[in-house]
Amino acid sequence: MPENRLVLFKLWVYPLAVVTGIAVLLYVGVRLFDFELTTHTLSWFEVLFQTKPDYVGDAIGGVSEVLIAILGLVITVVAIVVQLAAQRYTPKLVDLFVTDRANILYFMLMVVASTYSMLVVYSINETFLPFWGVLLLLVLTTLILGLLLPYFQHVFRFLTPENIIRIIRRNANAGMQRVLKKPSVNPGRRLRKLSTVDIPRMQVELANSMAQISDIALSAVTQMDRNVALLSIRTLKDVMVDHLLIKRRMPSSWFKPRTEFFPAISSEFLQEIYKTRTWVEVRGFMDMELIFKAAIQEMPDAVSAVANNAKVVGLYAIKLKDTQVLASVVQYFNTFLRLSVNNRNPKAIYNLFYQYRLLAEEVLGSDEVLAERIGFYFKYYGQIAQQYNIPLILITAAFDLEHLLEKAYAMRVPNIDALMKLFLEVDDNPATQANEFDLRSVRKAQLRLASFLLSQGDDTLAARIFQDMKEEPRERMDAIRGEMMAVKERKFWEVTDRGVDFFYLDDQQKHHLNEFYNRYVTPFYVAREHGTHALLDKTLKAQSA
């Protein structure tokens, strides 16, 4: 509340006081100057504050014209700028503007003052001067003129995209909070009224708010307005998180989705949304999908923002143990990956994989089975991207899976073997076998994990990795080690979103890589050259079992 008062003083009271004060000081100063230089019999009080009724009658008519002219000017300017802003951001902006309290009060003040001035003019005659009526008109006119600059400042500040988006989010959150309010009078009747009248209206208001944010984002993407697009995406996420935080306290009728919110989906999908109580989150992700489709070719930052904010929703779902919302997050990550693959957009897939992997690392602590499924999706979309000849994506999938496995191993998840199996199957693809660079890169990711496992003293899983790569030609394996040992800098020599070289190993990792070669790779190839590798192979299989 004190903050609101400070804003009121800073934006309205202070400018009004400055403008009015300057005008009054000019009036008093000039009148007193005239008082000293002019010959007359009046006192300074009479000079400042008294006039003749004849003059007042003529002046009041001019004041009335000025007020009406100001009203027309303000309406014209406001109509133009609001229409331009509505075309740029969202048509719903007009609704927000006309319901703003400051706009209503200022226009009401101007209309009342204009009407009042005409009534005062009508009431003046030769024998009667409504002194207090004229004084009130003078005060109203001064107030309107003094507030003119603060009001236009308010209008232009109101029409900034940041403010529009803030108001939309505030309205959305206020609607959800109203649903939570307990009935105060006649609980039974009030509750029935809430469930049959208020809740559908609040649902519409929330859905409209999310649509408005989506419209602003789509418009910003079209016009290449990066900051507005990113803010809109972030606000859409904020609305979803606001709902997640309170949805457990919502009445059951709140979760029944309205068909007009989902015009393009089947009745079966709509029923599933109802059962999982996720209509708000699904609606938000559908809006994000629209933004993603519009931005995938035009604005990479917006694509990254969609991925990051979808991850944030997933993290909140994990924290709040909302498995249905988390499942929706995973579904939409897969949808975003499919869209990116279809658009042959490696940068989008690259960024999606990164955010998806961060989400999967958090999922490990709450649902290792879901984390395993996400690991499968990494392998699947990496292989699909390679079939579409999209460069570097399978490599990215392999290294993200390697990071995920390191995390899973550190957390001692029970399905580490299943995750390892997925990881070792990344290169089980004819397209990978035919691509020397991709095959070597996947092997590097596997060798990186092997060095990590040896650093943890785990010979079993390290031997299992070697079992997967033992059929590789020795020349290839030696070349891979040489390439990995040759990387000296952690940062890649070009600017990338992740900022690191996938193939970099620190000195300790390089030590364990050499240990892996000395313990498994070199002895096996030497034994194979001498025809004695069968016994060694049997030993390694037993070790990796």
C-alpha cells in the first residue's frame, strides 16, 4: 500500500503540484508587477482576487469552449495511439484501456467539468453572479489542465508492452484468486452460485488472458521485437506457474475444460485433459507451440525461451509433485523437437536438448522411469535428425545422455543399467555407421563416460562400454584417443550457446581415458592380433555382467 501511494504521488500529485504551482506563481508575479507599475486605487488583494461580473460572464463562455476542445483533443489523441498499439500488440488492448481506473476518472472529470461549465454559463445573468459556482469551475479547469501532462504520461506508459503484459498477468492471477475465495454469506447458496456462474466466467477470463499474451508474442515475433517476445513467453510461463501453485486448492468444477478453449482437439483428448486436471497448462503449452512455430525460422532466441520456460514449468511440477503436468511438459518437449526436426533446424534442437537434459536431471530424483523414457527420446530424436541429414544433432544427443548418466550414477538410481543400454545404442543406426565423423563423436561421448566411471572405481560399467566398442578397428580407436587428448581448451573456439567443447577432457579425465585404453582397449587388440582374444573377451564379458 505505501508503494502504491508513492507511485500515486510521483506520477500524479507531484506533476500536478509543479504545473499548477508554476502557473499560480506566474499569475501572482505578473499581477504584482502590474500592481507596482500601474496607477490605480485598488489594493493588491483586489488586484489578485477580484473581478467584475460583466467580465466573468464573457470569460466563462471561453472556459467552456476550452474544456470541450480539450476533451475532443484528448479523445482524438488517445483513440489514435490506442488503436495503433492494439494493432501492434493485441486487439484486446482496447478492453484493458477502457477499464483502466485512471482513464475512467480523467475522462469523467473532463465530461463533468464540460457539462458543469455550460450550466454555469446558463445560470449567469445581469443581476446574479454564481460566485462559488464560478470558483468551482476555475478549480476544475485548473485541475484538468494540471493533470493533462500526467495523464498523457500515464497513457503512453500504459501502452508500453511491459505494462500491458503486466496488467494481463495481474488480471489472470486475480481471477484465479477470486475462485479460491471462500463464500462469506449463506455458504450453500453462495457456493452454488460460484460453481455455476463465477467459475465459468473466471475460466474465460484466464483463457482470454493467456490468448492475449500469446497474441502479443506472435505479433512481436512477426515484427522481430525480441524483448517483447521473450517477455511474453516468460509471462505465459508465469501464469502457468501461478496456477500450479494454487491448483490443489481449486474446486473440482474449475478443472472441467470448456470446448471453446480447445477447438481443434478431439473429444477423447478433451476428456483426458479433464481427468488429468491440466486444462490451464495444456492451453498454455498450446500457445507456446504457436509461438514456437512462428519463431523457429525467424527468432532463435524465442525458441530458446520457449524451451527454457517449458523446463521451468516442469521443475515446478516436480517440486509440487504434479505428475500429470510433468507428463505434459515431456510431451510438449517432444513436440517441439519434432517441429525442429521437420524444419531442419539444428540450433533449435541443440537448445531444446540442453533444456530437456536439465529437466531430465531433476526428474531423476523423483521418477527414474520417466527419466529413462526421456533418455530414449534423446536417442530417438538424435537418430531421426541424422536420417534427415541434420548435422551434429546425434552428437549432441550422445553428449547430453553422457551428462545425464553421470548424474544418474552419482544419484545411484536403480535403473542405471537401462540408461546405459540406451546410451550404448545411440550409434546402433545404419546412418551413424556410414558417417565417420558422427560415429567417432558418439564413441568419444562413450569414452568420456568410461573415464568418469573409472574415476569412480566402477570397472563393471566401464567394461560394458568396451564390450560395445570392441569391434571397432584399432586405427579408429587410436585416432579417437589422439583427437581427444589433443583438445586443450574447454571453451570452443567459436561462440556457441553452451560455450564448451564437447570433446574436452581435463587432466584427470585424460588420465582415466589412458587407463581405459591400457586396461581394456590395447590388451584386447594385442590379444586379437595373436589370436588369444577369445579368453580375454570371455573375461571382459564376465566382468561387465
